[in-house]
Amino acid sequence: MLKLHSVLVTLVAVFILSGCVGGASPQENIYNVLEETVQKEKGFEKVQEPLVELEKKEQEIFKKVIGLGMKEIDQIKELSDQALDNIEKRDKYITNEVDSMNKAKTEFEKMNEYIGKIEEDSLKNQAKKLQNIMEDRFKSHEQLAKSYKEALEKDKKLYEMLKKEDLTMEQLQKQIGEINKTYEKVLSINKEYNDKTDQFNKEKLSFYKSAGIETNQDSETASKGN
């Protein structure tokens, strides 16, 4: 199954804005918004390792179930219950991830307050472009998480079906087909999300350069899905 990895905008850097007198410039304020956004979005980074481990375990369970015959229904039921518990845990992790992303999105919206205060038109346009890309990235993540949860619901239905002694091969194949289609959708959205992440990383560095913001040489970038 496709791993839904964390999405993380890490923009930790030390910067110097030349010519800034009498308080923070719009560029500085935008930088601060991005930095706070980093902290808000960072929360779901912690869920990724256990989430990946759960995905691996679920795959192992599925292989065991498929390798059993219907005469071993008791063992199939036991394994299916383990898989259902696994799915429930993964769903909670994704919910926590979405919560962190929503907090980051709320923080990022503050950027709009400062864009209009940038005096140089070309720099203002760069900031708007950066903002639009990030907003599209947020939307892609929202769709990605939604599709992943839909896949989990179909996985759940599959294991509930496997616990039934009158399950037919036709029913099983149909459900597996629906699951595959859902994960194909997840894969497609994930590619779109990764494209937006690449664009954001490029435009972020370009904006920093144009704004005279000096970052550390190995400035970290937004993370992509898998």
C-alpha cells in the first residue's frame, strides 16, 4: 500500500535583511510566518515511523490470510481482527496529521497580511506566487488524506468480509478491485502533491534570494509524500 508520509515545510534558517530600519519589514514578517508554519506542521512528523510500521504489518497479515483456506476460518478471523485493529490505529495517525496540517494552514494564512505591504512589485508577485503554490499544496494534502482514509475504509470492509464463512471468490475479487482503484487515486494525488512541493521549494528559495534573506547553506526544504 502506498505510504502516506509526512508533509513538512522546514525552513529553519538564519537571515539578515540589509537596510531594515525601524521595525520588521514585510519580508521579515513573511519569514516569521513561514517559521511558525513550520512548527505547526511539524507535529505529524512524529506519526510517520509508526504509521509505516503499521502498513508493513498489515501487508504481512493480508499475505497470511490469503494463504489460508476457508477450513481455517478461525485463524482467518483472528488475523482479520488484528488487521482491523491495525487500520483503526492508522486512521488515528492520519487524523492527527490532518490536524497538524490544518494548524499550519491557519498560521500560513497570516502571510496575506504582509504581502500587500511589499513595495517592490516584482517581489510582491513572487510572494503571491509562493502563497498560491503553498495553498495548492495544502489542498493536495487534504485530498490525499481524504483518499487515504477512503482506502482504509475499503480495507476495513475487506477484513470484515473475510470473517464471513459464506464469502465468495467473486465478492473478494470485487472488493480487492475497489481497493486497488482507491490506491491508484491516492498515487495520482500524491504525485500532484509532490509536484507542488517541488515548486514551493524552488519558489521559496527564489523569494528569499530576491528579498535579500541569507539562509544557511543547507537550508531544508518541504518534504514530499512517498
